[in-house]
Amino acid sequence: MLPSQVKHGRFGKAPKFTGLINQNGQPINSANLAGKVQVVSFLSPYGVHTTPVLVANLRNLYQDLAQSHLLGSKVVFVSYNLDPQHADPKALSQFMHDLADLGSNDSANWQFLTGSESTIGTIVAGRYGVHYHVLDDADKAEYVERMKKTGEYDYAKAINPLAQNAPKHQRIVSHNVVFLVSPNGDIRIRINQADAYPTSRLLYEIVSMLKLPGMDKGGN
């Protein structure tokens, strides 16, 4: 774990929004998330690089929180869909089933949210400062070749079945970053290279956040 991998501070407030829908097609707004620690990630459902590995790591954290009786009551996972033009709620639901082994009943604890490209962009880039981009054909070929040299491509593609049957389109490069948002809506922790960050440390950060003064009050 590198010192620069984790940044503590106050990075502004989590976004307030309406009009997003989750993997079940249910409308979700920011008020539904208030009062809990949010484990925030940014995923491309057809991704074959960091997305599958990051989800596997977050799934381990999900199980740890469930065993600690914090999941749902104190902590919620929130993922934003970086490819809303091509990945609809049905694709998000399939993704969560295939990669995280989660069904529709788990959506209250892990919300995979989508909406218009402009709304997602405002939240992801505008509020969290995570800038993602689309690869054109030449960039994608170079990107895949780099992954193949390190053995990452075949591994990530194998664990994301959705990618194997993806519609033909330019792919989104997602970001290997997770934010922790406090119950009162402050963006408090940024974790880079999150797919390799120990889940025990993530659990420690969450429990420590819940112990901060005033965190039991929640709200935005």
C-alpha cells in the first residue's frame, strides 16, 4: 500500500440528484442514500480491465460488512454507470449477478445507478473529479495489447461474461478509484488503485468514520 494511495480530507459534499434509476429500474435520488456511509465507485459494465477486479474486491468488503452487521443499516454501496448510452438497467442487473453474485434483493445495499450521459457526467466528473473517456478503435487496440502483455486482458475478460457479448461500440475506460462518503454527506476519503486495496483497511476506514463525532446523525 503506497502512501499516495489513500487521501483523507474533505473533498466537498456528495452530489444531490434526482432522476437516476438503479439496476432494478427503480428511481433513486440522493435522499435515499443519506445518513449512511457510501462506498462509491465508477464502473463500466462492459469493462475488461479494472472494473471486474475492482468489483471482486468490493464484493469481499460487502461480505465483511454483512458479517459485521453494518451493511444496509450503516453502509451502502453506490456505483455510477460510466456507459449509460449502451448499458441499460437490465445490463447493470446482469453485471451485478455475474460479477458480484448479487440479485435484485441486494439492490438496497448496492445501488448501481444510471441516467442520462449529462447527469452521470455532472456527478462523476463534476462532483467527484473523476474524468473518464471513450477509446477510439486505435486507442482501444493499443490498450488491449498492453493488457495482453501483462496477462490482464484474458483474466478480466474471463471474469466479466457481459463483456464477451457486448454490443459493438467504443469502450469506456473506467477509473480504479473508490470514495468513502460520510453519513453527513462529506466526501472524506479517496482510494486510488482500489482494486488492490486491502478490504481489511477499507473496513477499518469505514468503522473509523462511523465513530467520528456527529456521524450517527447523518443527513445532508
